[in-house]
Amino acid sequence: MDLADDVIRNNIDPNYLWGDFTQNEKNQIFERTFVEIRRVWEGYDIGFAFSDPGGNRDRVDFAALGGQDGLGPYGSTNSNYIGNYGPNSVANVFLGNFWSILNGLPVNATQQQRINAVAVEMGRVASHELGHIYGLNHWHMYGQPSITPANYASTGSAQKGSLMATIGPVIGVGKNLNPLERAILDISGGSRFGGDSLVSQPVLETFENSDAGGTPSTAAPLLFSEGESSGLRVAFHTGELHDSANDVDVYQFTTISPGALTVNVLSGASSDEQIYLRSFNPNLRLIGPDGVNVMAEFDDTYYFADVFNQTSYTENGQTFPIARQTDLPFMVNWPLTEPGTYYLEVSPVADNDLGDLYQILSTFDGMISNPLTIMLPGDYNGDGVVDAADFTAWRDILGAPSGTLPNNINGGPIREAQYDTWKAHFGDALFGGSFLTTAVPEPPTMVLQVLASVGLCLVRDRAKYRNRKTGAICERSSLDG
């Protein structure tokens, strides 16, 4: 981070930039700005220094000259790459416009309130521009969980609390990364082009070496991973439409619980091919489990203030058009209420200029069944370890039909077989993508007592008998007691 001395020393007109702040107050502003930036990026592998550490690093330039003709933008950046493969990028903060922050405060604001407001806004703008460096775009502000198709037309200003929002509800109130913004940061360093990672285990890009299938029956699987900072299931694929206006790519994924699906299709050319030129123009469709029903379709992205995915808005009885923000489709928090296999279809609206490479970023806040994911037998809550919590997950749906218990390697209705698997693997865990089996004691006595209370019979032969405590008719099985 560069905190340029020439700004602090008032080489820029102090009345234009700083008003009546003293030198000590200016120092307070920069110190509080630093605190705000650290707050936004807490938990990520990113450090900030007041002096240039040298080597490959990104930079925040508070001495940037620009945007001083009226309100204008508060900042800019010279790169925007999902996966962060553009090192040595610069985020510019245009201090020449921060006088407008002061003008937006109440006339009776105290000097300390003015100091705090400018510091928070400077920290917000610096963090916002850093977000661009790591692949965040303005439309990602609508990734707030409360924004769904039911309120696309009136979001209730939920997006204004997101880091990538261009305006906020209150001057001097900081913003936070929403789950989608965090999911994109979970990809940092995972691109095939490399780059610095902000998390310890980034979501890796899957590059389609061959054409994805063009129909649901030949669809390529979307491979989801757990986002380290977002907690979402995240898939990041690159595909190609092979320079053809007729090519169609279809991807499939299987949910095992309800949840909300977010998908953003982006241009996928390499940095040398000017990745984020908006010349790529795809269409996105969500197809239901029958492989036929189109549940949702998205083309260009429109948004304005509290209106998302609409081409117009109404104010005081008058209708106004909303400008198209990008040719890239963006589906936010689409509810998938039933577990099953769904399909995403990417097709070109027109033949494109950059080789028809694209990236498809998908997140899901429910549970996903990955075809290539190692399944941990007995891990019925999907947390990577077989313990008493998995027994609870099994017990709570005892008798339920097949497909209702995650990681059910036995198949069939939820009965004694799933308990047997849980007991056999009690204490097992996933570590580094493989099984870690440890010597652990038998399931606790408390757990075995609960088994009796739900009528499960732990005996050896096949004859039926009645559980004396619960009255349940049980079939003697080969389970160990």
C-alpha cells in the first residue's frame, strides 16, 4: 500500500481535498483507513504495509490523480482477473473527490465524525478496488443471500452492504464481503494461469480439454469444492464454444438438499487475449431434472439501484429504462427446492471474438453430490469426520426413503445398514482428499442407548421379535450388539 507523502504534505490544494483537517487529523484518517482495510480483508492471506516491500505485490495508490472533475469515481484499477493471475496490479484511490463525502454529512457533524467518515470511505474504496483486482465486479454486490428471484424487482437495498456496491446506505459505514464475493476470493490462485492465493486451499479451475456435451444426456459434470472463506460449494470451469454460433455446452450437478444456486458466465480468454473485454455474448439456461423443463434463462445483465435483472424501473408513476451493464449472464440465488440432477446450458447469442472461451462460476449453499468426490462412509452430515453427529443425522430420518441421507453408500431406505456403516467407520476422517483412519473407542454408550429408544435391534440372527421397551417389531440381523 502506498500512502503517498505528497498527499499528506498538502501538495494538492488542502481546501479542495482536506478542508480544515490538521496534520494530526490527517494522520488519524490514514491510520483509521488502514484499520478499515484490515477489517474488510480479515481472514485472508493478505498483508498491508506502508512502505513498498518490493517483489511481486499489488498496490493501493492514494496519490492517484484522476476523477477530480465533479463527483466522478472514487477509484479505479488496472486489472480484473478471477483467479488472480494479474500480479503487480494497482488500485487507485482518487482523493480529489473525497470532499463530496464531507458535503454529504449533516451540517452539525462533529470533526471526529468527519474524520471517521472520510477514513471509512477511503478504506472502503481501497478495498473495493482491490476486489476488482481479484475478480470481483460491481454486479457481484447482488450476491447477498436475501436477494432472490422473488425480490429481483425490489431488493430492499440489500446489495448496498456489499463491498462491490458503488454506493452505500450511510456515509462512513463500512461494507462487507457477501458470500458470493467471498466465493470468488476462494478461487484466487486456483486459475490455470497461476497467481497469488488469498486462502490456504483455493478452489481449482477445471479446464475442459474436450467439448462438454451438448445435451443433458451427455452433460459434463460440474465439480464443486468447499469454499474456504465463503462456506459455499463452488465450481469454477472453463469451456469453449469452438468458434461456432451453433455449439452448446451442457453441465450437470446433483443436489442432495435444497439450496440456492448462483451462476455467472464470464469471458475465459487468457490475460494476453484481453480477458475482460465484453465481446463474449453467451446465454445461460437452467434445466430441471427431467432434462427438458427450462426453469430459468439469463442473457444480458441489467441492474440499477434496488432493481436487478429487469430492463426498466418505475418511479413516481413513470417508467425508465435500465442500461445493460454486461453481455454476461448472471443468475443470483435461484432456489432449488428439490434434490435431484440439474443442468446448466451455455450457448452463444452470436459468434464471438476471443475464441469462444468462457468461464462458468457456480455456487450452491446446499449439499452437492460430486461424481468424483471421495465419499467418507458414515459421514452423514458431510463434515469430513464420522462421529456422534452423524448418528444423529441418521437417527433423525430413520425409515426415510433412499436419497435422503448424504453419503449413503448402502443405498435403499434409511435403516440398520446405514447404522452398520456408521459404526464400522466411527472415528474415520478425510484429510487432504484421502481417508484418515484412527484407532478410536466404540461408539459411546449414550449412542447405543439411543438406538434402543428408537427400536433398533442389535442382535445376530434373522428371527423377528418385539422390542420390550418400545414395542417395535424388529427383525434380528447380523449387526453386532
